Amino acid sequence: TTDRIVAAEVLLTSPGRNYVTLKISTADGLTGWGDATLNGRELAVAAYLREHLCPQLIGRDPARIEDTWQYLYRGAYWRRGPVTMTAVGAVDLALWDIKGKAAGLPVYQLLGGAVRDRVRAYTHATGWEAGQLCDAVDAVRERGFTAVRVQSGVPGLDSVYGVGRGPGYEPATRGTVPAEEVWDTAAYLRHVPGVLAEVRAHTGPELALLHDAHHRLTPIEAARLGKAVEPADLYWLEDVTPAENPDVLRRVRAHTTVPLAIGEVFSTLWEFQQLITEQLIDHARAAVTHSGGISALRRLAALADVWQVKVSPHGPSDVSPIAMAASLHVALATPNHGIQEYMGYPEQVHEVFRHDWSCTGGHLHPGDAPGLGVDVDEALAARSGYEPALLPVARRRDGSMTDW
Ligand code: GCO
Ligand code: MG
């Protein structure tokens, strides 16, 4: 094509929580939107884009998505890592958005068209006590969800990440210094299998139940947990061990048949490679925006498909509605998509990011608007500026730091 990128700008907005958004404009008058939000490290990605990538985009042909991806990834001496890959992902999303708008087609059509009618989603239910958790699960089921992530409190701990004492939770708190929590793995391991058994007894067999261990366990602890929760028939057990060491999953696999899901903090296909080719996981959890965009997620899905691994992307409220749209376009067109996480958004987020995608009865659809199908209300976005917010950190009972 003869179109050219004429502007690339970064927007920071905080309609309830912080989002970093990339806006690419072309000479033909098209606008592409990308999500560049990296929870708690927003300004690092904003600077990476503003200072380093945006100047390199000016004058480029927006239609050459793959070449731009290769230029930004392969062309860079310092590559990989969450900050870099989120920035590359934002550019990739914006260019797919532009390509769809130029063609007058939703992105999923450009990816080969729908292979399913709708995308199955799971959402979160939390409750400090098992009884509250069962009530939260019932509420989710009434909304039509067929899958739910269940997290509870742990006796003896004051707080547990991602579990509010009341309904719902927000994964980051305002301020420039993180909150500190106390963590006790032994107490967690003693408690959680009973909670999951109670939830399963409450729901009956059909509802898909998921649980997230947030990388806190050693391999043998993970194996023990996997075995202990087998009667609850989980859809998956998520992030059992810290992400750096894929080899240890072999030990976990040797002891349990619980399906494993890993990868929300991974940034490249290469981090998934061994987990997939050795079938050490069942679900690759890459977020479309944190792992290099639609172009990269499709490559991950293609590799995973060879090994019967599913792609089931991360979708908490810190993944903006733009990335959610991108994730859904990929999901609709990808045979080995498993399930999409959908935590939901506060109402003011839906107002800033007006989207064509929808959530009905526990299923999602990207919509049929050209491109990604999200429009950003810039005036409304400008009304709520960036306010620092961070995820908590956790220490063991002796005061030493524990893994995420
Ligand atoms: C999940 C996640 C989130 C993350 C959060 C961090 O499975 O949804 O683990 O709760 O902790 O996205 O930014
Ligand atoms: Mg998780």
C-alpha cells in the first residue's frame, strides 16, 4: 500500500485503574489502537514506546505488520522481557486494527475466519470462607458462566493476594511503595484442598473450576497440591511454581494428572517452547499484549496445536478492553483455543474504551466492527490521569521475601 504512519502517541489514563494506550495514525486517516498496559510498570512501557519505538514507526507502511514485528523484535539487540514485548505487542495490535479498518473487516476474518461461534470464558469468584466462596460461585453461575476461578482465604493469614474480605478485589493498590502481605505455604497447602472439595460438593460435577497458586510453590509442594485436589476435578491448576524453571514441571507431572496452566508472565514464544514440546502444561496462558501481540500469539497457538496444548489467554482487569478485543479475535479464529479469562471491568472502563466485543451468558464474542472494534473516548480518558499503583509483595513468616 501507499499509506504511511504519520503519528504514534501514548495515552495514560486511569478510569479506576491505570491503562497505557498506543494510538497510531496514518496518512489515509486511519487510527489503530494498541494496549501497552503492564500492571505496576506502566511508565516503563510508556517510555519504551515514546522514546524508542514511536520515532521508528513514522513513515512506515502500516500494512507491513509482520515486517514491523520482525524489525522491532529481531532487529533489536536488547530484546525479550515484559517491558519490550508489551511495547511490541501494542504496536502489533494497533497495526492489526488499522489493517482491519482498511479492509472493512473484523480482525478475526483476516486471521482465517471464525472456527467457533463464541468464546468460552471463565471469571473469578472469591470468598474468605468456603461458604462465602460458594455464594460467589452461585452468583457467577447465575450470570451464565460455565467456568469459574475459585480463590479463598487461608486461616491464620491476614490477607491473601487476590482474595478480598468482601466481594471482588483489585489487584493493585495506589501509591509508589507496594503493600506487604505475609504468606505461609504450609497453611495454604493444609487448607485449600478442603475448600476446593467443598466448592465441588456444592456445585455438582459440571461446572469447570479453576484455581491459581500464583507461583508460590516448590515443585514437590506443587505435586502434593495437584494430587490433593484431583477429587475436585479442576479444569486447571494455574502457576504452581515460579516461571523461570520449566524443567521442574516434569516432577509435578510425574505425580498428578491435574491439568496445568502457566504463562501469564511470559513474554515470548521461546519461554513456552519446552513446556509445550514436552507437554509439561495443558494451557499456555500468554496475554496477547504482554507477549508480542496478535502476530506472536498466533505463532504460539500454531506451536501449541502440534502438541495438543491449548492457548487460554490471561484476561484480568489490568489487560485493557483493547487487548481483550485482540484476544477474542484470535480466540474466535484459533482451533486450539481453550478458554478466555474474563475478570470484567468497572463501568468507567467500558465508557473510556467503547468496544464492540460482548460478554453474554459466560461467553464472549469480538463483534463484527472493522479492525479490533474498540474506540477510545480520548476526552473522557484525559479526565483521569495516571496515579501510581502497585501489586503487593509477600514475605514469609520469618520476614524473608517469597515468590510471586
Ligand atoms: C490472573 C492473574 C492476575 C494477576 C494480575 C497481575 O490469573 O488473573 O494471576 O490476578 O495477578 O493480572 O497484574
Ligand atoms: Mg493468574
